[in-house]
Amino acid sequence: MNLNLKWIFLIPIILISTSCMTRPDAETIVGNWGDALVDGDIELLMDTYWDDAVMIFKNPEGDDTQLVGVEAIRDSQLNWFQSRPENNNLKVELVESEEQGDSVICRISLTADGFAFSNTLEMAFRDGKWKILRQFVGLDS
């Protein structure tokens, strides 16, 4: 086999393996996010968000609430940590994840005694790492 022909076969393999290495490990990101929620660890939780992240609370009546920026999200999460009862059996489950262009979308079930939320996390890759850019929160019925 001529040397040029070998490179024709090797270059796509190198490119494919390199692009796969930049894909997020959705379970790890969601795991850190979930551990932070369960443990009430605001620093670990906030480390999963980009500074310009947006959290949107979906309301069935249509008047959604939007928190823009990591500080607004931090304040909201701190309030939630302080208001939730201890030992409420909080569970976080990654339902599915999929790549959509330059982002990864993760659908998550968040349940505890007395409530259930669905969360959709849109993660973006910047500066060599993946973090949450948008979060959609809905109260399950």
C-alpha cells in the first residue's frame, strides 16, 4: 500500500477519535449537579453552570419565570436549599441525553417526598469544558 493511501484511511480515524474525546460525559456532569442538589453544596452546584446561564421555570399557565446569570441562579438555589425539608429522599435520574449541534441536552427527573420536577439541561462546550448554559424546570403533575 502506498504511503499516501494509508493517510487517507488514518486521517478520518484520527479525526473521529479526537472529536469523540471532546464530547461531555453527561452522566458525570449530571452526577455532579445531582450530588450538589442532594448534599446542598452550592459551590459544587454553581460550578456546573456558565456565568451567563439561564434558568427558566416553566409554568403551565404560560407566564414562565427566567433567572439570568449565575448569581440569580445561586440566589434561587440557596433559597431552595434553605426551604426544603431535610431527609426528603431527593433523587436525581438522568432520563436521556442527546447531542444537538454544539450542545448536549439532558433530560432529568428530580423527585423527593411530596414533589417531582422535570429538568432539561442544555450544556455548552467552552474553554475546554462543558457546563450548563440553559436549564428548563417544570413541575410534574
